[in-house]
Amino acid sequence: MGDIAKLATVLFMISAAAGLAVSFTYKQTKEKIALEKKFREEQALQEVLPEGTSIKKREKTPAIPGTYWAALKDSSIIGYAFKGSAKGYSSTIEFLVGINPEGTILGLTILSQEETPGLGARVKETVSKKYLWNGLLTKRERDTPWFTKQFKGIDVTKDISLDHKSPEWHKLSEEQKKSMQMNNTITAITGATISTEAIKKEIKKVAYAYFSALKEKEDVQLEPDPLTTSDEE
Amino acid sequence: MLKEELKRGIITENPILILALGLCPALAVSTSLKNGFGMGVAATFVLTCSNLIISIIKKLIPDRVRIPCFIIVIATFVTITQLVMKAYFPDLDKQLGIFVPLIVVNCIILGRAEAFASKNNIIHSLVDGIVMGLGFTVSLCILSTIREILGSNKLLGLTFLPGFKPMTLFILAPGGFFTIAFVMGIVNAVRQKNKVENA
Amino acid sequence: MNIATLVQISIGAILINNFVLTRFLGLCPFFGVSKKLSSALGMGMAVIFVMSVASMFSWIIYNYVLIPYNVTYLYTIIFILVIASLVQLVEMTLQKFSPNLYDALGIYLPLITTNCAILGVAVLNTVTEDYNFLESIVNGISSGIGFTLALVLMAGIRGKLELANIPKTLAGLPIAFIAAGLMAIAFLGFSGLNFFQSIGG
């Protein structure tokens, strides 16, 4: 009997010591972890909404699909940010899209994805001129991935077309990029059409869902085209 | 003595390439040098601390419950590592994902606790933890470098060779298997050559 | 009860995200036990059982104890202790009721504790994917089946490899890794398998 008591005591003491060590670490890191989360959220919002605006978070209500953000400048709303989840090729692609009240995309950022590296995962690829020998000691810049950059200026109220034949957006000249934007066209990632299509469709879906809900709530001058599911290409 | 220990941990008893321990994280996180190195450092931290603590309390642990005791100690340090990573290295934490908590079942750590720390003095155990961790990190870095360069033409996120079209296969699952197969093969070849020369 | 989701989870765990060949979980026993078909099968069964029961218990503890008391950061410690106890239980039961299997598995049985796959599936069900109870069990069983599938396939291949003429430097583990790599390429083909996508919308 004393044997089992000894075993139990030792286990208990070790567990107690372990518990103390972990709780201590937890208390020390708790705030920093929460701060990190907040920082990420803010950073994502900065990427999709214009500078110099104050961003207010609005909570989900029975009428509105989810939490969203409104960017205010001089107390008038100049943009919204919505979260969306697209069913990608091998994972759910979560993104944040900024749209102004007229329906033009202000910015897009991918929050999380687990697509195939080298294919769908290239949604987060940035084209950098830095090589190993000249990039190692220079400061890291936060560059926007070309895939999300090309969505800037696209109109969600019109049909967004996907150009399969054109080379990827980052390889186009400035004029070609401008003409793509005028034609409401985006280029796909070579070999990752499904991921590209998924994001494109989901952006329109999210925009429609929120704008029609918001129309009842706020004074938004937007007439989004009703989306039909025969939007399958 | 330190030099011998270093040689043991990194070369003659390298956990991944010679002892074939810790394979799961070795293949899963070796997709980029940054990840491989990060995992190596985290695992070394846990290994060193757990070796140290277990060596200190080894007389108190009854033999019958030694494995659960080791596990509690190791799991504690892994949890501490997880929290510190989430706070100060959140990007790395996201990249390593599920493999951070899985450090607790890294065969190397439990193996060294059982085979060494519970039987040797404190200084020895501490050194053992450090050199085995170093060996783990070194092999992880070797595998990660090969996979990152061949698989994405990058090293540490910077492009390596202009105009080289990388073989994505190397960052995917099969690439991990092939890379370790060939590195192990080379290690075997070197060992056999040494055996022949010494015979 | 969304049957489509459950089927998707199970196909996902067995084929698309096979624990061993895609997720890299469960490699140590994978290379240790896969030399003979019979021990591979036995190990696989033990793993399926432990994975399912571990999924159940870890889910219950996570959602009914850790979350309400706000101590989710303790999940690593708690889960591994649950698994260690479970394996101990399985060992004692086997020793009593099936001594043959117990002998055949030998040292590999306690090694299931350090099998990253078991802890992996527990963490996946709760922290990573946040499945509900039924989804966790289905994922647990399917992951076990996936592991067993890879293990049995590997045992078959290694059996044949024993008779082949392999260069000395590649003999043993390296050639096993190459075989696993080739299997992994085959399983990569499953990554686009998602026939419920249209139903999901």
C-alpha cells in the first residue's frame, strides 16, 4: 500500500511542478499572444483598405452574414472589408477583401490557405528581385503578392473574367495591366485554375451577400447584379 | 571531451541519419531552411531541458512510473516552447503547425531520457542533450537546404539561381522521402568506405 | 448529421491526406514494423483501435474540461497522458487475451505511445480542425485505416525487396524510403479527389 502511495505522490508532485511551470509561462506570454493576433488583423485590414481612414469593426447581426469592417473618412464610409472562405483545390482559402461602396475592389489579402506548394500556394507568392547573394543582408520588405495585387480596381458589380491565355499578371507591361483592369479581367496562376476561380467566385458571392444585407441597414448606393449559379465556367 | 561529444552527436550517432529517430518532423518541416532550423532549435531546447531536469530528479522517480514521469517533464517543456513560439515567433509557429506539439513524441527526446539522462550525472546529461540536439538540427538543415533549393529555387526565401525551374516535387511529400533516402545512402557509403579503410 | 461531410472526412484521411504518405505522421513504426505482412496488419489494427479511442477521450476532455476552464494550452500534456494510459491498457489486455499477438508486436506496442500519428490525430480533431464528436471519431478511425493501408502496402513491397539485389549503400532504410516516396507520388494523385464539392456549393 505504501508502494502505491509513493508512486502516486511522486507523480502528483511532478505534475504539480509541471503545472506551475506551464501556468507561469502562460501568464507571461498571454498578452503578447493576444497582441500578435490583433496585430495580424490590423495588418490585413491595412492591406485592403485605403490609408488614412479610421477602421471600425461591425458585429454580425441576424441580417448581416458576419463581422465586417467599415473604413470612415470624415464620417463617411469609403470602404468595407469582408472576410470570405473559398473552397480551393485542397484546402479552404480564407481571405479579406476591401470594397468601396461603388463596388470596386480596394485590396485583397489571403489570410490562410493550404494549397499545393508551387501551384495554388502561389496565391501568396511575391516576385522579388532579390537573390541569395544580394538579398541576405538587406532589409526585408513586405511586398504584396502579384495575384492579389491584380484584383485592385476590379468591379464586383460586373462580370469578372479570367484570362487563361495571357501570361501571369506580373509578367505584363503597365499598359497591358491597365487594359486588363479596364476589361475587368484577371489572370490565373499557371496550373492553378481551380484555386483562382474559387477565390474569384467567392469574392463576388461575399460582396453580393454583404451589400444586399447592408442596403437595408445603411445608405449604400450599389446595385449588384444578381449572381446566378450558372456562373460555372 | 567536448570535441568527442560533438563528434558523437553530429556524426557518429546523428539522431536522424544514423539512429533513424525523429523522422516525422525531419521530413515534414524540412521544406525550407528557416523551418528546419527553427524546429531544430525548438527540439534542442526541449531535449536539453528535459535531459537536465530528468537527470536532476532521477533518484526520486520510482522505476515503475518512470515513463509517465519522463512524459510529463517533456510535455511541460514542449508546452513552454509552444507558448513562447506563439508569442515571439508566430510565423514559425504557423509554418511548423502541428509538429510543435508533436515534439513531445519525438523519439529522440524520450529515447535520450530513457537511455541516458536517467542513468548519468547532470553535466553529462546536459551535454548529451545539447550535442544530440545539435546533430538533429544539422541533419534537418542539410535536408531542408536540399529540398528548398531543388524544390523552390530559394534559400531562406531568397531566390537561388536565376532561370532555374525548380522541381516542386521536392517540397511535397515524395520529395522528403527521396531526399532522406539519398542523404542516408551517401552516409552509408561513407561509413562503409571508412570501415574498409580501418579494417 | 451531415453524411457528406463524414464521408469527405474519411476519404480525406485515408486517401487524400494519408497520415503516413502525405502528412508524415507515424513514420517510426512505419519503418520498424513494415517488414512482415502479418505484424504490419496486427500493428495496424492496434493503431486503429488506439486512434479511435484516443480521439474520443481527447475530444471529450478538450471540449468539456479544457475549454470551459480556459486551460486549453495544457492540451499537449493532457493528450499525451491519455494516450500513454490507453496504450498501457491495450498492452495489458492483449497480454491477457491474445498472447500471440502480444509477442508478435513485441516492442512496437509501447512504441505506439510515441507514434506521432496518435497524438497528431487528437490534436487535429480538436485544436486544428475543431470537429464535432462524431466527426472526430470518424476521423480517428479513418486515419487509422489510412495508416494501416500504407503500412500493409509497404510490408508487401518490402517483402519483395528482400529478394531483390540492392546496392549496399541503399540497403535497409534508404531503399524503404525510396519505396515510400514512390507510394507518396501515387497518393499525390488523390489530392484533387473531392466529389462532394458540388454539393457543398
